[in-house]
Amino acid sequence: MIHTPRPGLVVPGGAAASALDTDAIRKDFPILQRVLHDGKPLVYLDSAATSQKPRQVLDAVNAYYEQHNANVHRGVHTLAEEATALYEGARDKVASFVNAPSRDEVIFTKNASESLNLVANMLGWADEPYRVDADSEIVITEMEHHSNIVPWQLLSQRTGAKLKWFGLTDDGRLDLSNIDEIITEKTKVVSFVLVSNILGTINPVEAIVRRAQDVGALVVIDASQAAPHMPLDVQALEADFVAFTGHKMLAPTGIGVLWGRQELLEDLPPFLGGGEMIETVSMSSSTYAPAPHKFEAGTPPISQAIGLGAAIDYLSAIGMENIAAHEKEIVEYAVRRLQEVPDLKIIGPDTAEDRGAAISFTLGDIHPHDVGQVLDEQGIAVRVGHHCARPVCLRYGIPATTRASFYLYSTEAEVDALIDGLHTVRAFFG
């Protein structure tokens, strides 16, 4: 059984319709009750790396292993049928969550990186008109996570295609001033992040998609930092592929999603070969199952998908609009408070407008790893480094940043704890 959250997680009749009862929400997350060094309460500000998991998700995964554990699809015994119903039920939930026209457009992977690699490899092996070759151009951006850079670099190296990218403005936005020169008639694919994991920037999807459509290019969107935090409608995005990961949206690790347009999934070749993805096999040749199974070779991440379905139940019961509104309030408060800290510089937009739930910053000449270590001693968990987005750090001439990231369970009191902690860091380093 997959449990939904308890009633009362949205405050009725509050100052805003979107007000979340964070006290009630936090009770669903066992790990948030932890105390760390010398009894300090955990202040978890690393949700952009991975979110914490509510009891409802943990229970759903445990229930699968305790009551329904079996491989999916071909079995005719009771456990196999139950496991298949739970697994395919999770696909239905994902399709509804992203407003997919068909459940068969939802492919389960192990993470967003695999989803993006799947697309890059398919396009390298495809027939015309989708095939990327030496006459093609691939367009990405300078703010991408490495998972949306390296697969395209590999494809470019294998095929001879030219890799191009949009640069960044000083305030952490995409520089689209030369969009007609970057996306040209030779462009076969444009792949970009919806919300930057390091800058927090929410990108102008419509402008990029329109230009890509004008030249007949396919559009791939990395929605890993969007799907957990705001309504995600793949039809409204008008992209051809959308990738995201489960572990950042309350689900277990080891589960990702690739949504793709049905006609593309029918025409493009499979990424991995093996069991489950076949229609027939002989010693001389094979034919393939229809999508989505054509792209799900081998035993799939069954328990992880079931956990993702439970996470979607939880998020949907609260409402993604409510979660987005709560996070906007937290980010507005955090940006304002961070600007009170001497020598602190936000890397990326310094307002909450068109901004996601992650804020990266530097603190004078104190190395981010030192910042993170001193904060950890106070029970405050942040992320330090280049956040798998090293080109951004190179663009701004910094070795790394400290990143605080927020989610539906984050509170203003945790922001206050972060600010107090940063003052302690400054005092510690003189």
C-alpha cells in the first residue's frame, strides 16, 4: 500500500493560500529529527544534491520488499502481478505528474544522467532526419550540470558534430543576445537546464524552444532542479525530451525519468540491449518491444519506481503550486539575510525573481570547503565545490562555492541558523 501524507500539511485560511504547515511536514521526515554534534539539531540545506525522504516513501519501498517482492511483467504468479501493477502504476503517476499525453512516453532510468546519455546515444545512432553527424551542430549552455555537458561532448567526438553553447551574463543569466548565431540551420539538438543547480537561475524556455523549432532542431530539457519544486508540464514546455531524477524529489536514489515524444521514441533506436526490451530474438537478429519497454533493458529499478510513485503522491497531495510559493518565500528571505553577511557574494541572480531554490555564494577569501566544515560543526549541512558545474566557476573566476538549497520542509528558522553559522565562520577565520 502506498500512503499519502496526513491531512493538514497546507494551512487552511492562512495569509496565503499557499502557506505550508512546515511543522506538520517535517514530522513526516524521520531524519529531520536528528541531532548532530553536541546535540545540535540538523539543519539540512542540501536538498539540491538529494532531498530527504518522508515516512510515506520509506513505507512504500519497505512494503514492496516485505509483501510484493518479485520481478515484473512476465510472471503469472500473484507476487509478480502485484509487483507489475505497482511498477506500472508508478509510470501512470509520473505521466500524470508531468502531464504527458501518454504513459508510454515515460521511460524509467537510474538517474537523469542516464536519461541524457540515452538521448545523446540514440541521436548518434539514429537514421535521418534525427541523426547527428559531422555536418551537425549541438547546442548547450555554460551553466549545465556535467551530466548535460559530457554526453554531448562524447557525441561530438564520436560523430564530428560541432558543439556550441550559450554564455552567461555577469548576473548569472543566459546570454541569448546571439541566439540566431548559436542556433542555426545546422543545429540538430538544443539541450539545456530548466533551473540551474548552481546559479538557481530559471531559464527562458520559450525563447530557446521557439528558435530551435524555427530551425527544426530537437529540444532536450534537464528538469532535475525543476520537477521537485514547481509544476512541470511537458506539453507546455514543447520540448522533445525532458529528463529528471527521483532522489531530488523525495524518492529513493536509483530512479530517473526520461519523457519523450511518442513518435520520436518509436523512430529512434534503443540505447541498451538485453532482456525486457525485445519483441523477438533469434541468433541472427532481434526486433524490439514498443516504447517505453524498448528503452528499459534488464530488470528495472522496481522498488525505486514504486518509491517515486509514493513521492509523487506526497507532492501532489500538498500541491506543486503551494510548494513553489513556499520556496519562493524562503528564497526571498534567504537572499535578503545573506546580503547582510559581510564579504558574502551571491553567485547568480541576487533576487528571488526567476530563481530556483538553490543559492551559491562565496565568503571573502575563505575557501568553501572550510565554510562547509565549520557549518557542519554547527549541525548545518550545505554543499561545497563546483556542484558538477565547473564551467560556471571558471566563468566567474572562482574555485568553488558554498551552496544552500531549500525544499518544502525548509524554514526561515533554518535560514537564520545559516546566517548565524556564517558569522561564526567569519569569526573563526578572523
